[in-house]
Amino acid sequence: MDRIKKLCGFLDKCESFADIGCDHGYCTLYMLKNGLCKTAVIADISDKCLNKAERLLSDYIKCGRVSSVCCNGLKEISPDISQVLIAGIGGEEIVNILKTAYIPVSFVFQPMKNVQKLREYLIACGAEITLDKPFESGGKFYYVIKGIANGKSEYTRAQLAFGKDLNCAETKAYMGVELQKLLQYSKRKMSDVHQAEINNRITFIQKVLQNEIK
Ligand SMILES: C[S@@+](CC[C@H](N)C(=O)[O-])C[C@H]1O[C@@H](n2cnc3c(N)ncnc32)[C@H](O)[C@@H]1O
């Protein structure tokens, strides 16, 4: 619940909102309860998951402010929706959703893994990333990537790996945790090739933390 609360803090006021992979529907409830959108679409690939959100938001559905769609990604979602949230699924899965549809005019993504792949895709498509940093919840870090479909983003090698804001406290804390995990992991028995990969990653993070790699 703490992750949802923190994630919702990154959402902007908008006319229409879509929550793709809505599951429980809590993010849409936050938008409506706080007067942050006039209308909303809840969507999920699983009808079982979508039913949870439909139950939570039944009053808003009855009065016509929320519509629900069981579909894969953005396939049945109008590109006119002013802000789209896709949270709690993998970065590669989000890329697949975008590849088979479009990049929303304004988006908030919270990938669970493969964040770099999502950054690279958005940049290659000419999207502008306006915010890209981790937040901590329950002892874990989650990245949030916000942006707009049309614009330009220039990322360095270090930013592609760890986000736009390399000097913010959360990014540094995340890099520190990753470094410690890798240092522990590197003590295990492994092949020389794998050991070399891990050592390279450790050196990379250390250099980014010391501002030697930008
Ligand atoms: C872990 S839940 C995340 C729920 C919520 N967005 C959150 O951040 O807490 C992932 C949800 O995404 C849905 N999902 C996974 N892939 C999807 C896709 N391609 N299109 C729509 N929904 C998808 C799942 O059915 C599930 O309900």
C-alpha cells in the first residue's frame, strides 16, 4: 500500500486518466477521490483482476465517470486520454505494450524490472522523459518514469543505467544498495566469465557514484 501511495504522488491533474494493468484499482480511486481527473478508464488483461477494480469503483462506474476495458495493454484505449499510468509490471512488458500500440501523450510508468530497456525504447521513439528516479517503499526501490510522447531526451551511459537524476539522494541510495548486493554476490563461486561481468558492473557503479562516469 505504501508503494501505491508514493506512486500516486507522481500523478498529475488531468482531464482523463487511464490505469493500464489496474488490478485492484487503487490508483484510479486516488485520482478520483482527490479530484485529479474528470473521467478514468480502468484496464487489465485479466478479467479477474479487472473485476476487483470494478467492485472498488462501482459508484464511479454507475455515474459514468469510469469505464472498464478488459484488453492487452493500450490496444483498446483511446490515444486521446490525457494521462496514462502503467505500473507494477516489467519494463520489457511495458515496451511490448507500447510497441503494439503507441506512446501516450503523457505517461507515468513504474516498471518492476528492466528499467534501462524501457528508457532506451522511449528515447529511441523520441519521447521526452521529464522525471526518472527511484523511490523507496518497504525496503525496496521502484523507479518511476514520467514523460510526454513528443520531445527529446539525451541520456548519458550512467543515466541509461540509473535514471536521469544521478545526484538525487534516492538514486545514490539505490546505487549503494545495488553495489552492496553485487559485492556480496561476487564472493560466490562462479565461472571466470561471469566473475568478470560482475566485476565490471561493480567498477561501473563505483565510478558512477564517484562521478567518474557520467
Ligand atoms: C502486479 S499488478 C500491478 C497492479 C497495479 N498497477 C499496481 O501498480 O499495483 C499487475 C497487473 O497488470 C496486469 N497486466 C499484466 N500484463 C498486462 C497487459 N499486457 N495488459 C494489461 N494488463 C496487464 C495483470 O493482470 C495485473 O493485474
